[in-house]
Amino acid sequence: MATLVGQQKLDAEVAFRSFGFQESDDNLVPVPYPDGFEWGVFLQPHVRRFDLFSAGHTHTAAVIARVWDSEPEVEAADWDEQAEVDFESVTGDVAVWGTGRSDQLIRLGRAALWRVRVSCAGRAEVERVTRTEGTAHGVERYTIDFWPKAT
């Protein structure tokens, strides 16, 4: 059974339906965010980076980042989207990118090859709100689980 090692709540500033997570040391990312962003792909892996495609144009998404010691069970929740990718961190810290680089970091605790599961809810509502009312805050919600990838 997986043990939760750490959890953080973050706000991600979404711009043009995109935001990303990448190795904190930008010099170690061959193609930094937002270069190579692919429109319409919910979860897009890159070297030391992964991008998310949001349902809302410009808004603030609520993110819970959790670090586990091994693969956690898939939560029985009503997610709109869910996908997994591999992610390499050289420093153990992950930077959050949207309208720019956030001051917030996800602290993984160590350098490693990680498996990442991204789950999202609130997609239809954030699309509606950003289209009809303008900027939304916390309507689209993400849970991002990190655990060391078995080698």
C-alpha cells in the first residue's frame, strides 16, 4: 500500500488553455514551456516537463500535488480526464508554468524518474465560465500524483 509523503495545494495560472510543470532548473529542460505545447492534448509529456490542456481559456486552476512512496490506488472519483506519463526530475523540485513561471514549487524530495497521474474535474464548467463570464478561479481542479518509477 502506498504511503503519502507530501501534499501541496497550488494555484496554476492558465493562459490560452495551457499550463505546464517542468524541472525547476530551466537549464536542464531541452525544450522549455511553452515551446512544443500541443493544442488539444490533455497530458503531453516532454523531456523533464509535462504540459496540460485546460478546458478554460484564461483562469486559475486549483491543483493538489501529492508525492507517494509507491504507486497509489486510482481514486474512485468522477474525473473528467485522467492520464499518466513519466517525468524525470534532476533536482527534486518541479516548477509550475502558466502565464509565466510561478514562485510555487512542487517538492518531490529527491531526484528520480517519476510516474505522474493527472486527474481533472470541472472541465465543462470552466469552459462555460471562461466563455460567458470571464476569468474563473478554482473551477477546474487537478490532482497530480507523483511516485518513484520502478526500474
